[in-house]
Amino acid sequence: MVNRGAHHSRTIFSSATARIFPRKPSPFTITLQIFFLFAFSILLFLFYTRNSFEYEQKHPYFSRESLLNQVDVHSTVEMSEEQLWYAPFSHGVHPCIEPTAKYKAAIGSDRYMTVRSNGGLNQMRTGISDMVAVAHIMNATLVIPQLDKRSFWHDSSTFSDIFDELHFIQTLRGDVQIVKELPQELEALPRARKHFVSWSGVSYYEELTQLWKDYQVVHVAKSDSRLANNGLPLDIQRLRCRALYHALRFAPPIESLGKKLVERLRARGGRYIALHLRYEKDMLAYTGCTYGLSDAESEELRIMRENTKHWKVKNINSTEQRVGGFCPLTPKEVGIFLKALGYPPSTPIYIAAGEIYGGNAHLLELTSRFPNVVFKETLATHEELRAFANHASQTAALDYIISIESDVFVPSYSGNMARAVEGHRRFLGHRKTISPDRKGLVEVFDMVESGQLERSMLSYLVQQMHEDRQGAPRKRRGPIQGIKGRGRFRTEENFYENPYPECICTSKRHFQ
Ligand SMILES: *[C@@H]1O[C@H](CO)[C@@H](O)[C@H](O)[C@H]1NC(C)=O
Ligand SMILES: *[C@@H]1O[C@H](CO)[C@@H](O)[C@H](O)[C@H]1NC(C)=O
């Protein structure tokens, strides 16, 4: 997981800088500049008259380098309210999760599937949605999954503590039968205990129906990433979306507090950014990212990594990690990033995260730029939060709701939460999600730091770099070419990160 996301980053600045500060203009460069000026005006024209939503794809005629040549590099580019806050253009794009005409419910089966769901909240949510689809493929009755109590999060919550169990069962009535518990008389029967192969397709699960010859109960030991992202029948993909976006609603106490907190945030100043600031101790120890930390802190993280058995990589060069774009942005980097994007210092920023490593000392580098930083604890009373104490998954659910409802969502690192929230926001109408190009950002930050790039250039460069990273409609990315075997699946964009085209459609037929 450490290296995920490398392919999303691009290196653009090495050649760009050479062109920003040309040494001696030759007649050729002058001609070139006139040409680019012309090209730039056309681009401006196209930009303002665009009516296609596919503008996340790079415009083929103009390279970013050519643009840089023409712009007055010393002016920060003022962003309008619309550019800062409005959702990307997505006219005519809408959710589509209805089954097709040939879809059949798998109901009334007397074969049962029990599931132990693993991971944190978002890994469990997507895993459970996959298990709904698997139960459908295998024609099994799904028993309400057990949640992970042993993971890093140590949360004793049960399914019904976190999710609206009745709603889950009823919403999926037409898809698969779900029961609260395994019938008493089956408890004592031997179960087929399976570790399903990750990223499996329909044929794998169809073959597994052979198990029903010998067993009446199949137990699934792990639910995360057991189903392929791509290549599944449309009805299975849409079932996954129905499960995740409609059936898996949070339990009423969580939903209701979540809504209250969103209202209080809005009352503070209208629009807000939800920042998933992935700067927790375990994250930094695992990724080996110590940039900006003291020697003592770095050592503490190294020891934690050394002592955590299931983290396989022990020797990590922090510099290489960071330059490669594999580190979460630091609070300071996030501050510089948001400022460069043009957000005013008064912008309310809700921090969706666990405990920030180093506490206030590191947070200060963000709050000094954006004093209006808000936490759950700022918004909710002690009494309101008491029920959530020691329930990391329930707290994460609050963060999820507030992140979904935000005007802008910014994850400082890619992970299960970032992916799930981004996908859900796409599904709900392509709400703005700004995905930092960490590799590119680190490159420009370091160039400013070392004096190779003028600070005044930063804003323009950062805005350019993120023009096509705002969550506009586009199809899910496939695997990276050239990677063989099962490793390829890891390089695919996750189904739940972007359920387009299966659960998000453009067809006029659906659009009334
Ligand atoms: C599903 O299982 C039920 C009973 O266990 C059976 O009657 C039905 O034919 C099965 N459906 C399919 C599609 O295999
Ligand atoms: C880490 O990598 C950087 C860049 O490759 C290198 O300059 C540095 O010496 C390395 N540090 C260690 C401790 O190996």
C-alpha cells in the first residue's frame, strides 16, 4: 500500500522551469512565444465555452509548459468563488443503480454465508457491500456480518451499533436475503471456512457454489477486496452500489449527530472544506515519512515500525518516499497547498482524522495559515461525544458524514477513507474532491525552499497542477500497462473510488 498512487503523479517541473527563465531569447523562441500566445487565447476561449464534462482529460493541443511561458508569473491567480467552491461541471450525469431487465433476486435460499469483516470502517463498508454481491452470486442467505474488533482500531461496536440493520435488510430485500443471526439449528453444523482469493471474478464464486454440496454454511474469514474492480456483470456492479450507497446507512444516533455537526459547521460560515488529514502516528510509522519531524520523533516512529510485525518493510528512506509522492502531506504542506489554491485564511476547515501526530506543535503550521480549523470536539458537546468515546469506527462514521456533506473534500493521502468518500461524492453528483498531486507538490515546494523557484510562482503552478484533479466525471482508470499477474489489480482505480460507468450514467434514457 505504501507505493499506491505513484502513477497518478506526474513530473512536470524539470522542463517547466527551464522555460520559465529562458536565458537568451532567440528569434526562434520569440516566434514560438507568439505562437503560444495565440494558442493560449484559444485555450482561454475553449475553457470558458466548454460544454463537455470530460475536461479532466488533458487538452491535447496545449502542454502545461507552453502555458507557463505566457502567463505573468508574478501575479497570483485570483480564484472566483465558483472556482473555489462549486462542483465540477457534470450536467447530464446521474446515478444509475437500477437492475437490468434480466436481473433476478437470490432469495429464499436455505444456504447461509457468515462473514467476519476486517479492517477499519471504510474497508468494512466496502467489504460488506462486496459480500452482498458474493452472497447474490452464490445464492446464499447472508447473515449480518461480524465486525473487526481486533484491528488497530480496537472497536467493540457491532453491526447494529454502526449501521441501521433493519434498513440494510429491507433495502436489499429484492437482491439477497439477509438475516440477523444464523438459525439456531445450524450453529453446530460444520462450516466451510474460506479465505476467498482477492480481486476474484464471478466465475470464481460460481465454482464455489460446489461447496453447497457438502455444507450448508460457508464462513468468510475476510471481506476486504475479495471482488474484482472490473469485468463483472453490470447487475453485480450495481448491486454493490445499492449496498454501499443505499443500504449501508449509519445507525440513527450517528446519522443524527452527523447532521447536527454539519449544520453547526454551516452556521459558522457557510461553506467548508473537509480535510482528511492523514497525519496519525501509525500512518507515519508505516510509510516511514519523517519529513519535518524532529530526530526524537523520527526515532519513535522507526521503533514503532520495527515492533509492528505485520508491517513487512522496515528500512525506509524518508526522502525517497516523499519525493516519490508516497507520503501524506504534512499539516504545513496542506496549509501551503490550500493557500496556493486560493482559499482565504478565514475558510472553515473541518479536520476529519484521528489524533494528529505531535499534536498542536505540528497542527500549528496549518492553523497559522487557516485559524478557522475545526474538530469534532469544537462542534459537539462532551455529552454528545461521550457515546462515541472508545469507538473509533463510530467516530470515523461522523467524519465520513461530515466529509460527504462538505463543499470541498481534500484528502492529504490516499487510503480507504479517501477513496470511499471520493467515490461517494462522485456518485452523489460529482461534489468537489481535490486530490493533491503529492509528487508534483513536493517537487515545487522543494524548489521554492531551495530558491530554484520564486514563491510568487507557486500559486499559479499549484492551481494548474490541480485543474484536472477536482473530481469531475470520468471513467474509472484501468490497470497500469505492463504489470503482470495479480499485482495488476492493485494498480487499478478502486471500484468504489469511482463507480463510473456502471453506477453513474450519461444516457438520456435515464435522465428525465
Ligand atoms: C437458490 O437457492 C434456492 C434454494 O436453496 C433454489 O430453489 C434456487 O433455485 C436457487 N437459485 C439459483 C439461481 O440457483
Ligand atoms: C536517502 O535517499 C536520498 C536520495 O536518494 C539520499 O540522498 C540519502 O543519502 C538517503 N539517505 C539514507 C540515510 O540512506
